[in-house]
Amino acid sequence: MITIIAATNRPNSNTLKVAKYYQKQFITKGLESNLINLEQLPADILNTDMFGKRSSEFQKIQDVISATDKFIFVIPEYNGSFPGVLKVLIDACNFPESFYDKKAALVGIASGKYGNIRGIDHFTGVCHYIHLNVLPLRIHIPNIKEELGEDGNLIKEDTIKFTNEQIEKFINF
């Protein structure tokens, strides 16, 4: 099973738009995927779901993560790295079964010109630590506001080409 994680809890984010774009691309290839929007995390996750505790709200997310073989993380740049809420998700999940020896593809987005290169590098280190195997082709989408059309789809030819290449490699990964 494939799960796409929109790695921010910001409402109406471009991250979610890109995650939905990836989900649409899987549908065109006849593949189903789940989408976890980190806006859905329990508001009090730090008190209710850490260190072995588990709320019924988070258990639904944990069940999806446990059943997933492959993840796509769409990660916006926050202060030169990745959002803290993504690290909270990783820390709240059961270890090792949530991510250990599973596969992931990483997509960085940013309003600036580097497409979250540093954040993707930082998160790659976290992935390696939890034994999550990362697809070597990592995508960085800069100037995200110029990359998305009104319908939420990517519109620039090069970006579409590289995301399609990543998706094909991910399917075969």
C-alpha cells in the first residue's frame, strides 16, 4: 500500500495540493493510495500519543502507517528544514514496525528558489536512522506558487517531467 503524507499542519497548504497531485497521478496509473494530511493529527498529540500512549484518533493514522509499504513525503521548507509536526508524527508512531525496512520517496517544496534542499537532506537522515529506505531521486520544487495552477495541478513542463520520472521509479522501487 502507498501512503502520501502532506507534511504540514498548515490549513489549505500548497503541500496538500502537491500531495493530491501525486495521488491523482497514481490513479491515472491504476494505483490506489492513502493521503495523510497532518492537519488531521490530534490537536493534543504531544500529550495523548507519545511514549506508548495512544488515542483513538491517532490509532486510525497509526493503522494506515502500519499497513503501508511505501511512503511519499511532500515536505515544505520551514526555517531551512522540515516542519516539526512531521518529526512529531515520526516520534508518535510505533517503532520499529511503522517505518522499518519500508520505502519512501521525498518531495521538497518551497516558496524560495531551492525547493527545500536542506530540509529534504535533514529528513533523509531521519529516514536512515529509522531504516526507511529512500528512493535516490528526490524532487525539489522551488517557487511553488508559480508551479501550481488554479486546479492544484503542477503546470511547468520540467517539473511534471521530473515528478513523472520519480513516480515511475517509485512504483518500481
